[in-house]
Amino acid sequence: MSEVVQSTGSAATRSARRTNWARGFYRFRQNPLSVVGLVIVVLLLLLALFGEYIAPYPEHLNGELNVANRFQPPSAEFWFGTNEVGQDIFSLVLAGARISLLSGIAVIVVATLIGTFIGVIAGYFGSWLDEVLMRFTDLVLTLPALILAMAIAAGLGPSIPNMILALALAWWPGFARMARGEVLSTKAELYVLAAKAQGGGNTRILTRHILPNITSPIIVKMSLDVGFAILAVASLGFIGIGVRPPTPEWGVMLSVSRSNLPHFWWTAIFPGMAIFLSVLSFNFMGDGLRDVFDPRARR
Amino acid sequence: MLRYALFRIALIAPLLIGLSMLVFVIGRVLPGDPAGLAAGPYATMEQREAIAAEYGLDQPIPVQYWRYITGVLEGDFGRSLMTRRPVAGDLAGYLPATLELVFFSLFLAILIGIPLGLIAGIRRNSATDMTIAAGTLSAMSMPQFFLGLVLQLIFGMMLSWLPLSGRLPFIVSPPPGVTGFYTIDSLIAGDLTAFRYSLLHLILPALTMALAPIATIARIMRSSTIEVLQQDYVQTERALGLPSSLILFKYVSKNAASATLTLIGLYVGWLLGSTVLVEKVFDWPGIGLYATNAILNQDFNPVIAVTLAIGVVFILANLVVDMLYGVLNPKVSNKQ
């Protein structure tokens, strides 16, 4: 039945979809904070891609030192001041956007893939497979994500890909639970039963009928989680696991700056504000996306 | 209620077994070459094999797990390579410091968060409400290690009002250990100087940890206050002329209790995880700092032990929270 509707009404579907987008964007605009969040997120993503090229002192990003200018306070020459080896903190913070943002996004993408896979399998096939997978998910949830990620990262050894993997391995259970719940309710829909009655195989039903219908809550959760993943990446950098100095990562920069306080406060404040601002803007944007996809959650 | 309690307690055993397996896999299987790590980078092949034999690392994994878990049940978590002491002893020293911090920050969160949420709920959509809303949203995005540094910078370094780090100054000797909480132990010993200092040392790290929970509990409290104020029975009592403060106290205090429970359930794990960061910033000698140093030194026994300890505390805390929910709301306990 769904096939027939698809083949006859594709133009109508397309225009309905467009109306949906317009309505979604309208809902998103209703909350000014979400728009502010979106604007900052776009700016941050641009910085993550092109930050290196607009940095006023690109040579500092390759580890060049300028000890004569160490600990310069913020000025017209050095907007955010300089650090203990005379590098321009503004340039370093710009370059840090790439590592922090891309790692944070990578963590969520990997966690979503793992979690959705496990959750969909558990929810769709049910019975003992569901029991085993969900009990395992609950088990992973008994450990705080940061602690679990630290332990895994320690076992895997320090490197950026390992840090991303460790965080993703600690992060997937939330997605698994959500995906399972969504699959359980979608599975009972008439169109899925119809597809089954027509003899559709499991793969076809999963990829054509179930997955497309559970993507919006997953996208909302992804966007809400990216901010916290950026925070987690910075946290691991601050602790000293994951990204290592002299790589310009915000958490690492904060960790190094501790010994420069209180006199050289700018070495801590600017990287810290960068983390705060990016987490905040992703959270604002995520709130707006939730309003769009899940109007019931609005207050 | 009793049946529910027994059911919940019975569920703990398989959870603990699963947790210990998970932690064992992370700590012993993931590193690939634990014997090599324990022997150090300059060890010869023979030295490595000797260490592997000594720690039983040459045995099959199930045998290793069995040995490990029977050891843990006897209170033996192995030795730390870094401190050369048994991990169990280290843990006994560091865990109370962490728990004191966690309890104190939960206390602060409730003390500050509930009134904030109440005010925001009563003055809904006013400027005060908006300010509180903006503040709580920002608080949730604030990295703790950054907040900790800023608080240190302002209150410790610039104003010199509060101590920067540690649990007590060097000149003050810790009170004799009863609970391991310096604030309580010093009161038991009647040592007011130690009490004052340990409380002062607690404020900044606990406030750092409490900020996000304060924001959450304020949000929960705000929406439950709004909900209560819209109920018919509240409107009726108002119409009858009962003072609003009395009405608020009567209905909102119950909500405060359940908001607090929700908060604890949500945040115990989060707080335990964040001790790693906050303890590093404030040099707080708890299990978070212990685990961090162990990881940086590739010292796995403490890492496994801390992970296990945190998992156990988390499971127990959630058990208590769920039981109290059952007390507050009998519908919950009847479900099972």
C-alpha cells in the first residue's frame, strides 16, 4: 500500500515536506535563544574549518615560540594576550575550535552509530536478544560516562582517535535506549505490519520503514549531546588523557594555564570562555531543534 | 513495600557481577600487555614473564577473572605500582574525602536550588524568572574545571577569602578518623578549629560541583511549583482566603522532597564522575584525583578499583533513591 502512495503522490509529498520545513523553521525562530545558538554554532563550525587561515600568528600554531613576548596581557597586537612561551592565545583558541568541535561531533556520530545499531536490533528482534543487549546497556550506564571513558582511554593509550573512541564507547547507551524505544513503537505501526504482510524482509523493513521514522528524535538527541561531548573532550584534555600539549586544544590550554594564575589570568579565561560559549550555543540550538521535532516537550 | 525492597536488593547481585566483569575487561584485557606495562618500558622479556607469572597474567582470562574477583571479595584489589601500597588501603583513605565532597555539594544544591526554583515559579515570566532561567541554562554549560579555576582566581587568589586547595592547611592536623568526613569527625572530636578549616576548604570545590545540580533542581522546582499553583484545590483554598505562604508550604514542600530525590537520582553518577575534574582543580585528595594520577602513570589496579567503587556507590545510591520514591509515592512500589 505504501508503495502505491509513494508512486502516485511524490509531488504532493515533496510540497508537504517543504511546508514541514517551513513550519519547523518557524518554530525554531520562535525561541530567540535557539537562533543565537544556531548563529554561534555556524560561526564556530566556520572557525573549525578555516580558523587556521585567519589566525593572526599562524606560525605559533606550528609550535614556534616567541619567548621575548611571553605573558603579554591582551592588547591590540595580541587580542587574548600571550602564553608562557609567547604564543598568541587568540590564534591558539581559533585553532582549538577545530580539534574540540570535530572531536565532539565525531564522538556523537560514532556513539549514535553504535547505540542506534544496538537499540534497533534489540527493539526489532526482541526476545532474548533484546534482554541481553539491554541488560548490557544498563550495565554500561551504571558507570559515569567520564570515568568509563577515562578508563577506556587509559587502556587504549593516548591519541585523539583513541580518545574519540573511548568517549563514544561510554556514550552509546543513551542512544541505544532511545532507538530501542522508538523502534518498539514504530514496529507496531500499520505500515510496518503492511510491509511485513507483503513479504518484506527484515532488512528492507528496517531500512525503508523503521529507520526513516526514528531519525528525528535521534537527530535531536545528537544535537543536544554535541555540546556535552565537546565538554567531555575538553575535560579529558584537562585531565591529561587524550589530546596532549602542545596541541592547541581548549582543555589542554586551561590545564597548562593553571600554573600561570593569578597574574596571567588571560591564559585561562579565553580558552575557558571558548569551551563555555561552544557548549552553551550547542545547548541553545539543541533546545530549539527539540521544539521543532518534538512540540510536546515545549513549555 | 517490603516485597519491592527485596526485589530491588536481589537485583543488585547480578548487576555487581556484570559490573566487575566489565571493569575487569577494561582494566585487564583492553591494555593488551598489562605485564609489559607493569614491568616498565625497559624490562627484558624474562622480567616481563616473571611479572606475568607473579600476577597470574599468564593464566587464561576466566581464571584471571576468578582470581581477581575472589581477591576483591576478600578486600584485596592488588597493589598500586605508583604508591607501592595495597589499593584497598588507598581507597579506604580517599573514598571518604570524595563522598564528603559529593554530599556537601548535593546539600548546597538543595539549599540554593529549591528556593531559586520556588521564586521563579511564583513569579513566573517576571524579570526574576527570566534571570534565573538564563542563569540556570548557562550554569549547565559551564565546564566545571573552568568554573573551579575562576572561583579559585576570584575568591582564593584575588580576595583571599577562601583556601585554594586541599582539605586542611598543613598546620592543622586532621581529626581522628571515625567517618572519614573531616567536618563530622572534627565535631565528634570537639575540634572547632579543624571544623572551621575543613568547612572553608569544602566551600569552593563543593560550589563548583553544585552549580549544574542547582540549575537542574531549580528547573524541576519551578515547573512543579507552577503546576501546583494551577491546581483546582489550590485555587479553591486561595478563594477561601488562606494565606499563599501557607498554601505554598503545604503543597510545595512535598514537591520539594520529590524534586530532591529526582535530582539525587539524576546527579549521583554525574557528581561521582565530575569528582575527577574538580578534585584535580582543587587538589582534593579523593578517589578522582587518585584515579587520574593512576591513569597518567598507567597504573591499572587503582583504576579498576576506583571504577568499581564508583559503580557500587552509584548502584547503592540509586537503590536508596528508588526506595524513597516508593515511600513518597506508593504507586511506584505497587508496579513491581
